[in-house]
Amino acid sequence: MIDSLLAYPQSLLGPLWPVLWTLAKILMIVVPLMLCVAYLTLWERKLIGFMQIRIGPNRTTFFGIRWLGGLAQPVADGLKLLLKEIIVPTGANKFLFVLAPIMAIMPALAAWAVVPFSPELVLSNIDAGLLYLLAMTSLGVYGVIIAGWASNSKYAFLGAMRSAAQIVSYEIAMGFALVGVLMAAQSLNLGEIVMAQQGGAGFLSWFWLPLFPLFLTYLISGVAEINRAPFDVAEGESEIVAGFHVEYSGMTFAVFFLAEYANMILISMLTAILFLGGWLSPFPASWGVLGASSFGWLILKAFLVVSTFIWFRATFPRYRYDQIMRLGWKIFIPVTLVWIVVLGAWMQTPLWIWWK
Amino acid sequence: MTFQEFIFWFFAAVLIFAALRVITARNPVHAALFLVLAFCTSAGIWIQLEAEFLGIVLILVYVGAVMVLFLFVVMMLDINLTRLREGFWSYLPVGAVVALLLVIEMALVLAGPYFGLAEAPRPESAPSGYSNTKELGRLLYTDYVYPFELAAVILLVAIVAAIALTLRRRKHAKHIDPAQQVAVRREDRVRIVSMPAEKKEDGA
């Protein structure tokens, strides 16, 4: 039915049609994503509030309706930041100063091109999806580095240096964790990775179980990769004020903020897809609606992982810099390397039961 | 001009511009960033040539890791342009020879039609379902497994050598061992002494 509906605009636009249709599909992903990002900031403040026995934001409402208390907070925050002046520091490189937030948010959004939402629903179903994701997440560091350098400020520069070293170190562990996933799934295509987790044993046939050390490594280095607490030494407000975005104000700051939360959602979505079975249901297929695989399960899993990230922030104090480096190089990389070898040997034996 | 041709020309123009700026930009950080742009656009061209694995790996390795460390170093350098220019005349002959070689190589490529390049068969586009990544992996781990492992061992030796060259053990440094710090227990730090309660003296 959709095809017949689309036939008319297709004939009307001619050669422009593929471009416009792709743009429309991109908007269909980015607009809900940005809404999720906005409300994730509210959920973070609420959840940390609950954990600290506070209420969290509960005043701003739409049209004065009391029981919507707090729900208008992201809108109010966004409007406030939009209306603030953008100050470019003296001696800063203006072009790079403005480019930095764009470089931060670009990979966070571009990575969504290969994320499958259901077996058929994916913007670009490419073979090397996992590699593409790794490449895109590794580009995120440029926003931070360029921001730190272009600001012409020592605090910002220190933040950028810390971030560069941290992201390069954790990317290796993250890459090795993904190697484990592609070994188990025998594919780099994200849709096929989810399909490979479809076993008879419900949630026990997902990859978190055979790849448990890699799952933990991926989750923790994901937090480090997006500069979230307890790995947020790049911001480190107790030591270097606000790190790389100390000179940013107004909308330029807001874009960094959006990029951080978009990355959070991306990493949790990927954890859900790679290790937690994506859209597959944790229950046996005989349970009717609960047992059927659906988009809702994917959202639910990603939501749980995002909430875990917020929980980390409420629980742990910030890591010291040398301890971050030790965790990345001396613990995660050996753990992942050993598990890849174990996995390789395990897959050769009949004890490996995660085949489709 | 089809859309694909448009993309090719667009990427090629950006690539040439970025490559020129790498050598003409005065600020070394700008030059490094233009090199990043050149890598990204050439990755785009490679992907258009159906070499998607190489294109993505170019971004992953060179842009995601090598150039980050490169920028890291370049940003921390205190570069004095006049001092950099000092050695210009002494380096010129070497540079000129390298430039001449490059010009000859480029001329050979660009003048392909004169050397019978046009007769070479056009590579056929891959059938659908053909995975570049899988094919490369199969070749590397079957036909070329020994050269591949040899290269890996050489790289490993290089890593060990680089670490050994920079490793200095300083004797009197107050070295901190995070493993010991993490493993610390309350009993190691605090001693709780039991003391009998004392009575308040009257009239004091």
C-alpha cells in the first residue's frame, strides 16, 4: 500500500526523488531521536532526584496544568539556551570554534544510519555495519579536541588532551568487544547479529551470556567513550572548571549537550542490539504479545541501559586520571583479548550452543 | 551527469582542495585538520569504488586513531615559523628529487591512455550479495596467512621496541600503584582503639 502511495510523488519529482526520500527517512529518525534526547535530560534529573530522595524538576508545565509538572523543563531549557548570547573568546579561532560542536553531534547522528529498528526497518542495511559504527563513534573525539584547541583557553585545552588520550585508549577495548560479537554472530550486519541471537532459550540465547566479559567491557568503555561520569575527566568541573566546553555558551553549548545525550542513547541502543537481543522478546514465543519480538522490546532494553548510565553517574565518584588509564589498558584490553581466544576455542567445540 | 558522477566530482574537488591546504596552511593544526578532511573524502571515493571495507578502515584507523594522536602532538608543540624556515635551502635538493618522482608517477597515471591503459578491461561491478569485507578476510586468513602473520609479528616487535626505547625507570620517583590503592582495606588505614569512658571531673 505504501508503494502505491509513494508512486505519485515519485513520478512528480523524477530524479530528485531518491535524494528527497532519503532526507525524509533521515528526518524520521532524527526528529524522534532529538525528542528522546530532550526528555532524556529530564529523566536523568528525575531519576537522580529519586535516587537522592528529592523530587527533581516539577514546576515548569504546559498551559499551567499541574499534573504535567516538570514535563516542560526540556522545552524551557532549550528556549533559554537558544536565546542566550554566543560569546567567542578573544584570540579564539572562530571557524573552528563554531565547527567543534557540529563535529561533536555529527557522528552521534550519522551512526544511526545503520541501526536496525526491526528486521525490515533500517535506513541503510549495509554489510559492514559494525565497522561503520566503530568508525563513526571514533570520530566523536574531534568535537572535543577542536573545541579545546579553538577556545584559546588552558582549561579547555587540558580537557581536550585528557579526552583524546582516554577515547583512543577505550576504543581499543571497545573494538575487541565488538570482535567477539562478530565472531559469535558470524556477521558484521547489525540485523543479522540480532537474528543470530534468536534461539529457543529466550533471553538465555542472547549474546550477553556467552560474551559476558565483553558485554561488561563494552558497557563500561561505552561510558568512557561518551565522557560520562565516572569517566568525565574531560569536563572535570572540580579540577578544570568545565573542561573542553568551558568557553561555550548559548546554543553552541547546547549542541555539545545534545551530542552527549545522543551518544548515550546510541551506545545503549547498540548494547541492546549487540548483547541484549535487540527486538527479540525475553519470553517464550507461546506467550502471545509478550513473546512476540517487537520494536517495543528494543526501546525498553535501550531505556534500561540508559537508566544504568544515569545510575552510574549518581553512584560513582569521578575516576582519577591514572586509574582510568590503568582500567583501560591493563584490565579491559587483556580481559577482551583472553575472552576472544576462549571464544574462538569454545566455538570449535560442541559446547557452543548459540548457533542459529 | 548522473548523481553518482556528481558525487565523484564533488568528492574529488574537496579532496584536491584539502590536499592543497595541507601543504599551504600556515598553522600546523589547520594543516592536520585538512589532512583529516582529505582522509574522509578519499574514504568516500573508495566506498564509491566498492571498496567499502578499505574506506571504513581508513576512517577508523587514520582519522579515528592516528590523526587524533597527531593532533595531540601538534597542538602541544610551540612552533616557531622563522626557525622552521631556516633549513629551507639545505633541504631543497632532497625535496626537489622527491617532488620530481611524484610528478613522474602522477604523469604516468594521468597519461594512462598513451600507455595503453584504455585497452585494459574495465573491472566488472560486483554482484549483489558480494561482501568485500568477507572476501578480504577470507583471503587474508587462507591464501596470505603467513605474510599476514609475519606483518603482525613485525608490528608487535615495533611496539615492543618503541616502548623499550621510551621506558625509563626513575629510582626516586614516588610511584603510585593503583592496584594497591584499589585493594586498600579499612584496617590498613584506621586503627580503632577501645578506650574506657572517663568520668567528668567535678568542679573543673
